[in-house]
Amino acid sequence: MIRLALAYLLRRPVQLLAVLGVAVGLTALLAVLSVMNGLIAADRAQVRGPLSDLHLVPPPGSGVLRYEDYRQVLEPLPEVRACAPHLVGYAVLGVRNLSGVLLNTPRSADLNGVQVVGIDPEAELQVNDFGRWLRDARRLAVEDPAEPFRMPERWRVRRYAPALVSDRLVEALGLRREEILQLGALPPEIPPPGEDFLPHNGRFHLLGSYAGSDYELDMDRILTLRTGRNGLLENLLAPLDREISDFSEILIRLEEGVDLEQGRRAVLAALAAAGLPAPGDPDHPGGSLETWEERRAPYLLAIENERRVTALVLFFIVVVAAFGLFATLGALVREKVRDLGILAALGCSPWRRGGLLLGVGAAGAAAGTALGGLAGWWLSRHIEAVETFLGWFGVEVFPEGIYVIHHLPSQWIPEQAAALSAATFATGVLFTLAPAIHAATLSPSTALRYE
């Protein structure tokens, strides 16, 4: 029966075309999804931006907090590789026009609402891609990425704090190195009724730029030192009459192999044991301890949904190809009616006759699935060759002036490929059931009288 099934499959060219259709459909599905997986991986890296594994925001109303107290608790944890503080303020940025006059009207396009973030450079280099952004800067690269806020001697007499902005912000505002950025900020806390509402103003020297990876943050984010004579706290945020916390959030990078939830539990337990305000404290409601994926959850869910929808739409190519198996097997049953009648007359049971046709369809589906899987894997591994081939015809997939990426990315996920290949094989077998049932229920006398 196996030899007969293979003969039915291999000696009929139309049957091989149906197998080829399944292979082409699965190849297209896997190749397109591998490119989409690469785009999603690039998107995840881009959208992560300055985030680390965990982000700790203490509960509001916890009093004056000091980063050093938290550092002494977090750094000794075996789950934690490094941590870094952020002091976040919000301000209005003013830049000078061509005549050197500061444009200070709120209706001016040269006034921009920005987020000013005070960092500790050495710690920041340990928790995210800050060092790579400094090295990849295209506009105003700093001299030494290991010391990004080191100021030239000639600047020290002016006593302005150093600042870094993104390449995109440099391009958008036409900023130059050594530009003086004038910032006006709200006080860190709203004063109680009856007290004066005094804004805080500060001047910062534009020391250089960095190549950020998050467009929204790049356009309204200024980095400076967190504390010290040239820090954000003393130059813009600190009130004259009272102390404030010297950090707003803490970025925590976990050791390799530590699960995000495991790291979260370890951090919360350590803070509780040390008596430091932490999210979930009933005495100080609020605050958060989020993973970077939770902070970017809406965007990540959106792109994951796009992947599922794309896979579903492309799988219809496989379904259409499986119709080819159905059509050719239906024609095979009509063509081999006398053969089926002879098999029935010789005592071949309906189950074996149906199994013969089902075996032909299953062999075709298996062959198409195997060829499609191998072809999809090869294309995902040699996507550069595909891009080069398209370039011979003048097709540029991602024009440099339009897209951030400039080549076709690819990421092969074995589990995904295996699941889709199994679904393809199951679909092919499912479409062969009707011809197999027809062959099984065929009457021997009717089959032998067939002309």
C-alpha cells in the first residue's frame, strides 16, 4: 500500500504541483515572519530606550529620601548587577535667536517643554546602553564617553552645569556646542496656600550629544549631573529654604539569568527588611516597581498583536495551497475508481482504501511542509542575499531618508517555525479527508462498472 501511495504521488505531475504550492506558501509565511520578528526585535531594543530591567519609584509623601540609603540595600543583593539614580525635573527650554536675544515668549517656537534628568554617569553606564549612545553620537560627540560630563578648563569659570542632548534635538533646534541652555522649572513641590509660587531658573552648557534610541524621549530629554556644584539638584530644583529628595527613580539592572519577577521580589523584600519606603507599603501608598516591559506594555502589546495578525493573514496562503491537495486528490479518486474497485474485490477493507488516499495526501503535505520549512530557514539565514537581489532591480526596501533601519532584519524562532509547520501539515491532512472518505465508501460493484 505504501508503494502504491508513493506511485500515486510521484507519477502524477499535477500532484507534485500541489506539493510545491504548499511548500511555496509555507516558505512565504516563514520568510515574512522571520523579517517581522527581526523588525520587532529591533523595535523592542529601540523602545526600551534608557530603561533598565527594573524601575523603582518610591511612594510619594515618603519624606526626604537619599539615594545612598537605597544603594547600600540594593547593590549587595545577589540578583542585582548595578543600580543608578535618576533625578527628574520638568522645565521650559529657551534658546537664543540669531541676534543673541533669548526668545522668552511662550508662543515662541524656540521655547520647548523638556524633561531634565540628573544622572550619575558611572552608574548610568552600568544599567543601560548609555555608553553606546555616547559612542554613536553623530552631531556633537563628547571627547571621552567614559567621562561624558568632563568640562574643559575654560568653561569652569562660568560655573554653568554641563548638559547633553540627543542628536535629534540638536538637529531640530540647530544647537551648537557650548550653547547656553536656559531652563525655567516649576518647584519640585507645590507650596502650601499662602506661600509664594517661585519658579526656578538655571543655565546649562551644552557639552555634547548622544545617539538616543527612543524618538519621543530624544526630542524632549536633557541629561545633566544629578548632584554636586554642577548638578541638577543645586542648579535648578533645590529650594532655598528646605531639602528635597536627591532622586526620583532608581534603575536596576539584574544579573544574567535572573528572572524579572524574581528580581522584583528580591528588591521588595530587601527594602522591607531595611525599613525603606517601597511600593506596596500600606503606610505610604503609591510608587511603583516596574519592569521595562510593563512600562512599554501598550506598545509591546501592539506590535505583538501585529505579529499575530500578520501570521494569521499569511497562513491563508497555506490554506489556499492546501485546496490544491484537495482538488488533486479528488481527481485522483475519480481517475483510480477501477483500481479502488479491484482493491475492494480483493478484500481490501474500506479503512485501508481510505488510508491509501489519506496516505497520499499526508505524504504530499509532509513533503510540502519539509520543503517549505527548509526554504524558509534558508531565506531567513541569507536575507542579505535577498536584499541584494532586489537591489539589482532598483528596489530599496528601506530608503535611508524615510526609515530608521536601512537593511532587512531577520530573526528565526524555532518554536514558532515548528508550530506553523505542524499547522501546515495538519491543514494539508485535513483537506485530504474528504477524498479519503469518498474512496473508503466507494461500492466495489459501482467501481468495477465505472467507465
